[in-house]
Amino acid sequence: MTATSAEQRQVLILGGTSEIALALAAALASRDFGLILAGRDSAALEREAKDIELRYEVPVTVAHFEALDPDSHADFWQSLQPAPQGVVCATGLLGDHNDARRDFDHARRILDTNLTGCISVLDQAARHFEQAGEGFIIGISSVAGDRGRASNYYYGAAKAGFSTYLSGLRNHFASTGSRVRVITVKPGFVATRMTANHDTPALLTAHPEQTARDIMRALQGRRDVIYTRWYWRWIMLIIRLLPETIFKRTKL
């Protein structure tokens, strides 16, 4: 594929230095998509962009993006020329739950990084795709949003809100007959820097490359909501079905 045709199939990846984002970037690049890696750490983004360009011979550019500065998001989107064909929102912050309970500024950072910052920039993308009549949005949510748990209810609340936003956006595009796709991704435990200090069960912990493969299958297929790995769909179904009188006694 020539650079020109790859540029016409550009995908913007927000939170471009996360392990899931980079695994997905490699998967997209291997299928000749051009990439825009966006985030706060410009030096790290440049390193990753050069590596992907070298390995896959597709154009990769970088852009500075601040999820916590929604006032900048309109200008950020307008700076992307040409505009991307698709957007992946991999921006996320697990944070420290105990710190969030003591300090609402920390709680608000978790909420704004995972929810309001994502909504703000994806609204820009959604308006553009609606006018263009095509495009795709992939939002990395979490199984944590399926039911509030004592161990991470700030993070879970943000992800629940993000999943609901993506669901509503998908419903909006479907009701207009638009060809814009919205895919909700709900990972369980993934071996990343975010979970490095948490004792996650080995049998239930995926690698970023596995998550990326699941996302690519959804993009190439028709599924709107995916759990990754697949078994989380059934784990979370059981958790959601627990009666509240039993659930509130659990230590999840």
C-alpha cells in the first residue's frame, strides 16, 4: 500500500502510549492503516511512531492530546489534517481507590480521564463522522463498569458512564441510517502498567496482544460490544445476576 492510500485510512489512537493502544496500533499498521498516536508524552509517542513506521512501512504521526483539557479538544480535532477515518479511545486512569476516597481531586481525575475527557473528544469525532457519513469509534471501557464494586467504584462509575455513552452514540447512528460504527470494548484483567501493582489471577489475565486481536475481529466483523477475553462476558453475567443481598456481602 502506498503512503497516500494509508493516509486515507488513518486511525487516531488516543492514549497512544498504553500497552493496549500500542498492540492495537501494530495490528492496524499490519493491515496498512496509517496512524496518529496522541497523548501527553510526546517523546514516548515519537519513539513508538518511529518503531511502527520502521516495522510496518505505514505513515505514523504524533499529536499532543490532553484528556483533562476539554477546552482544547475542538482545536485538537481541527488540527488533524486530513481527518482520521477512525478513532480509538484508549485513554484511561485506574488511579488509587483509597486516595480517591480521601481526596475528591483524585476521584475527579479518575472520573474526568475515563469519562468526561473521552466524551469531549469523541463528540468532536462523532460530529465529523456524521457529516462524512462513515467512520468508526472504538472505546476501551472495562468490565469494571458492569457493576459497582467496593474495590474500585470511582473507576467503575466512570467506565459505566463511558459504556452508556458509547451505547447511546451507537443507537443514535443506527437511528439515522449512518454507516458510522461504534464499538464498545470491555477488557477484564490485562497485563499492563496500570495493573502492575495489583495481584491479578494469572488464568484470567490477558496480554495486550490478545486484547488487540479481539478488537480487530470486532472491527472486521459486526459485533458492537465485546468482552476481552471472551470469558469475561460470562463472569460478568454471573456477577450482574447476583441478588443485591448476596452481592453486597462479597469482597470484589
